[in-house]
Amino acid sequence: MVAEETRTKVLEVNDLSISYGPKTAMSGLSLDVYENEIFGIIGPANSGKTSFLRAINRMDVFDTQMKVDGSLKFMGTEVSSWRNDYALRRQIGVVFPLPVGLPMSIYDNVAFAAKLRGVKKKSALDEVVERCLTRAALWDEVKDRLDSLGSQLSGGQQQRLTIARALSQEPTLLMLDEFSIAVDPVTTMRIEDVLKELKKEMTILLVTNLVQQAERLADRTALFLNGSLIEIGETEQLFEGVTQDQRTKDYLEGRFG
């Protein structure tokens, strides 16, 4: 692996705290995420994983109870200082645990972001739609009904449509929050193969409760527990038991969580 100091930092986090009213979801978080890596985040429920993704994507703008303190930089700029939230979000693709489709056709769900970027030529939009649906392991199932509503797809298909839509943004950072909950195991493995290729083009932040998924995909993995960062390490080493904190070993071996 390339030395970290020579790589571009996509995320720089320093002493980040997140709260919802009186409840603290994350405190004292400091870490860096580098270009062209899959960075895994594991940990039990209520450990702060999703709140971290929400902070990156400026969801506090829509939640008056959510407060974010500390430094959180995306591509060298404080997230809170981005003058245009849309300009930030178009560089960050997000896939949540359950599918959230736009009320439009399968085709338009995927072409929407490209149209916002100014792509107007039908052939160019067609290429975007086919490429992204293929990467999301959905093209073969829907290529003959692209005009159908995305909401008519099965739950697993809708989740893959959400992934295709996120990819159509051509993001710098792709954030996946338990993306495989609604997807069958065979399709999950197909998408995982795609993610391994996608890291050549973008950085991937993978939140997962499936430690084996982090083992298969992540270059580095962080353990969150009770709103704190416990440890970050090379994934292979962590799963070989080379940890600095016994709680990491206990979590990976299924003793809690």
C-alpha cells in the first residue's frame, strides 16, 4: 500500500462530536480517509456509525436537533463552510440501509444526476444508465422495462437502483450504510466485486454490521463503540488478531455486538 503521507486525504476528521439534543452520538472522533481506498467502519448498533455519515453529508442542515462540533474536512475544505450544499452532495454518493427511490422511472432515477450535470444527449444518458445499472448488478433484470416506475421493483432491486443512482453522480466519495440488508447473498457478492473495481475511481466508506464483509472489502477498518473510535488498522492485520485494543478482538470474534 502507498504510504499514507503521500496520498490525498478525502476526509480529515479532528475531534468531531455529534449530538442530538442532550444525547451524544459521537465524541472525540479523529481519523483520515484516503483516496482510492475502501475504508470500513464496524461496530454494534448505536455506536455512531450512521451519525458520522450524516455529518459528512451535512444532514444537520435538515435536522434541528443534530449538532456537529469539531473539524470535518472533505477534499481539504471544512464541510460546514461549503457555500453550496448541492455542490458538496453531488461529490458524495450515499446508499442507506433501505432503498429510497425517486418517484420516476427506472431510467430517470439513474439519469437524473447526469441531467443535473448538464448531460442532454440521449445517447450519452443511455450510456450512463446502462453503465451504472450494470455496475449495480441490475441491468439484465430491468433493461427491457426502463420506463417502468422504480417503485415497482422488488426491495432488493430498489436497493440496487439506489446504488446505480449514487454511482451516476460520479462521486469522489461513495458512502454505503448497510447496503446489503435488503439484497440477497448472491447479488451482494456481485456488488462487492464491483466495489473492489470502483475504488480505482473513487473512495468508498463502508459501514457494515457484517464483519466478514469488512474483511472481504476494506483496506482499513475502524471499530466504533458507544460513540467513540476504538481502533483503526489494516483490515488483514485486525482479522489476524494484531490489535491494540482487546475490545476489537472481542468484537471481531463475536463476543459482543
